[in-house]
Amino acid sequence: MKIRFAAGILALSLVMGTLNAGTPAGTYAANTTGNRTHITLASNEETQEKMTEVLLKIKTKLELPEEFTEFSYNYNDYGEKATWYFNWSTADSTRNINVSCDDDAHILYLNSYDDKRANGMPDRTADELLSTVEDLIACVFPEAKGHVVLKDSYYQYYRAAYRFTYYRIENGIEMPDNYVVITVGCDNGELMNAECSWNYTAKIPSADKLISVEEAAAAIDKKLDMQLYYYVTTDADGKDRVYLAYTPSMSYIAVNAANGKLYTKKNYWGSDPEMAADEGLNSGSAAMDSKSARGYEPTLSDAEIKRIKELNDLISSDDAVKIIRNNKYLLVDANANAVTANLREINGKYIWIITLNDNRPEDYENGDYYRAYARATVDASNGRILSFSASTKSLYYYAQEDIEGISFSYSKKDCKNVFEKFVKSIESDKFAQVKLTSSEPMSETTYVNDSEITRKMAYAFEYTRYNDEVPFASNGIYGSVDRVTGKVYNYRVNWTDAEIPSAKDVIGEAEAYKAYLGYKGFDLVYEIVNKYEDNGGLYGYENEQIVRLVYRTAISPAFVDAFTGKQLDYSGEEYENVRVDYKYSDIEGTKYEKAIKILAGMGIGLPGEKFEPAKGITGAELAELISKMPAFGYRDLKDILYGDEVLTREQAARALVEVMGFGYIAKLDIYKLSYSDSAKVTKGYEGYVAIAGAMGLFGNAEAKNFKPQTELTRGEAAELLINAANEAAKAAR
């Protein structure tokens, strides 16, 4: 089978009707005269031959339309790896096909573009296209045939296509690092996108004689700790809420399924003891957990600031600046005389944001170009310093002078004492609730007379908040002290005033670990592990991949309720692993089977193992389905759909006409219904019933009866939604 994008075949030739190519060194250049193209071969015949070989192989997999008369390419060579980029298009560029592949003609990515494609609802289910997709895999990615398993499929409304994701499977075990993704048009199964991540050379370990999942869990238990923390989240009303949860001490840990060896890394740099026994592997250090600061709301106007000052509740900006300048512990450069002050409201509190800059012109001739700055936030109601940061003179600037003459007068102990005195002077209550958990030197390196010089310029301290001997994950006091001046140049506090639950009745670590491994994500998988080695060349490193068979923890979210053992999400609520496949046991052979499956393919459905198509649908259920429909966008339906009451057909007509954007037309007093039961239509609903009937939203537009008071079933609702979405798409064109 070849991939047909449309009717017609483009004959293979490197010399085509027109050949527009980017010309990397060592390939060829194309010069077009009139309607003919002259090819000038470059000196590197091997590259030219390789391109011919690769292009021939690619075109055994593709059948291109005759109107695709334009061709171009690019080539990238990354050390031992090379990638070809081929593009075929029509003369007007309204349609094109892009393919990227490696030197062995393994397709990495394929995309077919047609600017005439439009969005809309499908008329076929994903199941109806499965055989087509599997044929495409066999053609585009032949090595993957028989080695993949379908993981999920979903409908992409914005381009009327189904996207199918397959994972590699070997010996009946998933290998999720290798995958194939195929996207096809919903109407004809035409290939739109294809991509593949695949290791073609790595050896697959045997799946014989494996340790049990219980043995793997026991091995992990010896290495992995469940750590108890307080976490702070924000409720819907914007207020802080504190919850207690256990989390694993490592984000990644795995056990060799054959011999029980533990792994704490999946990627490795250079030689590493953990990889030595497995033909080499290791990784770099984990990335720091970044936590974004809470954003500020817009500044107050001059009139608002004036009104607030008239109340005499807030300190002035001058007073806020003096508080910063006069604090003996803070590093404020004497030359930072340019002041800006902004008053902002944050969570109902007014904060002065003070910035101090040294705006003197730089004197580069005399080496005088270091200019200091400082920034602080001050509580406008009581003058308390909330945060502070200032620049420090780095070694780069000192290097212009006698660097050996710098006096680092303050030791780590001295810096710690300075910082603690400062914190106690403004936050004594908070300081009583924290413990020092980190103190690290801040080192800098520079060169003087071609000699490398490194100095410990400062010390950074972290004090973590505790309650009942349990630490907070994100509450504490943080700061840094300069060793030259002995001044604090960085200070911030993360703190919540929300109620804190007691940690005295929590479950134990062993019970938390048992609960954790019971969550979805502790699986037996083949995984690809990378070993990076510095090769000293242009590209810096070489990458070797091996496959290992492991029991691994890929559990997310990894929060265990400290009292119940239930899995929590990131907001501290019980995690619900919502079904997205929406496979139902009671729809096969029913009138609405296809409609229900089409919605399910878009990730739209109702919870439960059964759909119950003959059951009346409630307002809340229809609202849930509508909220997931990309054709309608967001619309608040609280005034139309009535919670747990079963809907009538006329109520459903009103809801759908409203979300389609025709509600204002339906309200016009211009409608005369021809239904034999039109007298049963509730006053005010005539326009909605007329529009819904004329569009055929409920099926037959020529029906004699509308049955306005009849309850709408779940199955009818599925068909109604598809019809309404199709009509909405027509109106949008």
C-alpha cells in the first residue's frame, strides 16, 4: 500500500518540472531557466547519491498528486545523525506535503496541508477508521507493524480529523518512550499527520524470569521515603488553604525487572556507577523546583491614592523609602538616589513597591561603571518590610581593581548571625516557627591576568516553616548576606495565615507508601535510557541509547492524603481519574450507537460504564456535554438548563438554539408553527422550536409533530448535539 493524499501519481525524478531547493554545502544547486531546471552537482557526490537513495525510499511510501509540481529540501547533519526535510507543494502553495526523515529513510514526521480543510463534526467513528490507520502505519512506519498498541484516539474538531496514538509493545510489555501518532481526515481517512519516535537498533531485554511486582515494591521501599509536608493552595474564592500530604522523596525511581537493581536516573552524563553494570548510563542533577511569585494587580490611580491617604491609614512613600534606607541590616548603596514608589493592592492589602537606582553616568575610561540598585516591598499599613533585593558588586567589577585586596570580613557564621538578627527585628513571631534547612555559599569566578579566581561572595540561607514537626513545602524565610559588607541583599517570606491542620493523627509512612503504590502508574515497562558523552567535537556530545525492562513509578499526581491515604490532586482535593475513553457496555446495536461513539471520540460523554440511551437526560447532564463541545464555545446555561430535572424537547431546543447564537432571533415574534401539536408548545418557546425544527436538529425537518413536552433521552441528546454542531459549522463558513 502507498499513501494516497489525492488522486494521481507524481513520477519520481530528481529533475522535476521545477525544482526549488535550499542548497546546503555539498549537495546541489538548482537554477531555473524558463520552464526547465538545470542541476549542477556539487563536489560531494556521496551526499547527492545519499539524497537520491533516501528520496527513492520515501517515495515508495507516498503517492503524490500530479499537481504537486514544486519540490524543495533541507539537510541537517548533527554529528552522527542526519535529517532530511522534503517538501512537495502545488504552484500556488495552497497544498503541500512535508516529510522529515533520517539517513535510513525512517520517517520522523509527515504533514499534509490543504488550506481548504474546515472544521466540523465527524460522520464516522474512530473505530471505523482503525483498519485504515493500521494500514497507514504498515506503510509509513513498516518496522512498527505488529509492535504497537493503540493507547488513545480523539477527534480534533478544528480540522475535522482523528488523532491516534500508539505505544510500542515488545513481549506484551509497553515501551512508552517509543510511539507512533497518526492523524487522518474523518471523512475519507486521508493521511494528514504522522510522527514516530523509535529506536531501531537498541536490543530488547528478555521478559523471562522476572521478579514480582511485590519484590519490586519492596526494593523501592528501601530507597524511597514518603515525606510529610504542609502544602498551600488557593480556593475558588482566592483564599489560602493548607493541607497535609505525603509525597515521594524522588520523582523517578525504577527497579530492574530481571535482577532487582535500583535506578534513580533515566539519563546519564559520562561515567556513572549506577550505569556501569548496564553498559553505561547516567543523568545530570534534577532541575530546581521553580515556584512563580504571585502576580500583582493593576496600580492605583492618583485619585485613589489621594483618597486612601486622606484616611490616614497608610504610610507615605517617603516614609517607606526611609524605612528601607535606615535599616542597618540592608545593603543600600549610598549612590542609589533615584527613587520610584508605587502603591498596589494585593489580596486586600496595600503594598509600597520601592525601587532605588544609581543613575550616575558610567565612567568607562576610569573603570567606574558599576551602578547599584535595590528593590523592596513594604506593608503600607504598618511599615513592615516584606521583601528586599539589591545588587552586589561582583568579581567582574572588583577584577578591574586589586582583587586580592578585597576583604571578605564576614564568615558563614557571621552572615548567619546578621540575617537572623535582621529577621528577628521584623518577624520575630514567624522566626520562632522556622528551622534552618539550607545554608550555601554563593561563589563567583573571574579571570585576572589569565588566571582563574573563585571567591565565596555571600551565603544564602533557607529557613523552613514547621508545624507539629512537619515542614511546609513552600512556606519559610529566605535570604542572602554579602561577605564584604555584611549586609542583607536578598530577603523574602512565603507565609500563609490560613488555618493549619494538626499533624498528630496522620497515617504512618508505611501506610502512605502502600497507598502510593496502589495508584495508577506503578507499571512494568521497557524504557529507553540515554547516555551522553562529551566527544570534544562541534556538537559537544554523543548519545547512546539502551533499553531496560523495569518496574517504575510514573504516578501523577504524587500526593497521598495524610489522613485517608487517598490520592490528591495539586489543589489538595481527592483526585478523580476521569475516564476519557467513554466506552459503554449498553449502546451496541442501538439507534444512537454511532452518535454516542462520535462524541466519545471527541472526549465527550457522561460518567459510568453505561450510557443508558433510553433514559431521560437532565439539564445538568446536557450542560456538561455542551460545555465540552468545541463548536459552541463557552455559554452559561444556568438560566436555561435546570439542574437535575429531566429536559423536555422544547427545553433542549431552547438550549441548543441559544448556544448556536440564534437566541436573539428566536425571541422575535414572527413565528407560526405548522406542527399538529404546536398548541402544546410553551409560550415563549415558539421561536426556538421553529428554528430547531427547520434546521432538523431533532432529525426529520419534515416531521408533522414536534412533541414539545416529551422528555429528551440521552441517546436523542447525543444526536441532537451532533446535528446542532454541524449547523453551527455551516453558519460559520
